[in-house]
Amino acid sequence: MTTDHPPTLGLVLAGGLARRMGGGDKALIEIGGVTILERVLARLRPQCSGIVLNANGDPRRFSPYGLPVIPDDVPDFAGPLAGILAALDWAAANMSAIEWVVSVPGDCPFLPKDMVGRLHAARIAENRMLSCAKSGDWRHPVIGLWPVSLRADLRHALVNEDLHKIEVWTARHGVAIAEWPDTPVDPFFNVNTPEDRDRAAALAGQYRDI
């Protein structure tokens, strides 16, 4: 792998409850005969120094993908920040040379090929600790860069302050914005409903290079 940005661990967040899809794992939904997770991994692997999956419950359902599966250690489905914290702790314990984690949800089948580099470029240009993605008029706070050095601060916010809103926590440290166009296809289109699944399948068929 050759990149022009610091070594970065990829994190796929698959710990949600998928209520609007009737439960189950959105990452395992097939789009054009390929699971969303396979599509996510195909985009992340060239950009990252390794990939972990955050998911709760039986990890064996993800065994075909050969990824470390790390659960939340903050109870009661504390949201994406709990998954991000789990990855920061995992990186500190297992990949000491890694100072950055990039997170993406497990329901985005069309991630950009230049995502990690542009997130790093944004935080450097704006001299910020964090960065997140934006497409069109929408910010995507869960699609972002997180320094491993902030893991103790994040744990304190989650456990001691019961803080679960990403943008409240990131505002404390400063967050840069990396922007992408949302046409002809929003690169951060996410599959939340059966209608989204059908729309994603149509887009994958129409734009085969996305």
C-alpha cells in the first residue's frame, strides 16, 4: 500500500440496531450481488494500514471477511462514539505505530477512493485535531479522522459525562471539513431503509465505476 498520508487504521462501524431495516446487519445487505461490507472494504483497503470492524453480538457472522471484530465496551448501545473509542483503544493496544483512525459506517456502498487522504489534508490545512466529510449540504460526522491520542478524553466524555452526540464532542477539539460533490452520486449515500437498498442497487447498475 502506498499513500501520501500518515498510517491510518480503518474502522467500519456496524454496531447499529438497523431498526428501519427491520433489524439485522446493514453491512451484509447485498447491492448488485455484493454486500455493502465488501464494497466498503474494497474502497478502504488501498487507503488504510489495516481495518477493524466494530460490531456487537456474535462476531462469527463476519468471519468470512477475516477482520478483527471489536465490540463496544461502553454498555447500552452508546452509539458511534462507543465504536470509535473501541477502535482507538484497539489501535493503541495492537498497532502502536498508528496514530490515526478513520471511521465509516457499514451502510455506505459508494465511498470515495480519495477519502482518507482528503480528510488528512483538511485537518492539516485547517490545523485541527479532527476532520469529517461533507457532501453537498450534508455533514457526515461519523465519517471522520480520530487521533488515538484523544481516546482518554473520549472515554471520559462517554462514561463520566454520558455524552453521545458526535458533534458536541468534536466541537471541543476542532473539526475540519473535507467536501465532496453529491452528484451524480453522493459518495456517502447510506442504506437505512428497503427503499434506500433499492436505490443503491439502481445506482450501482447505472454508475458502474462508483
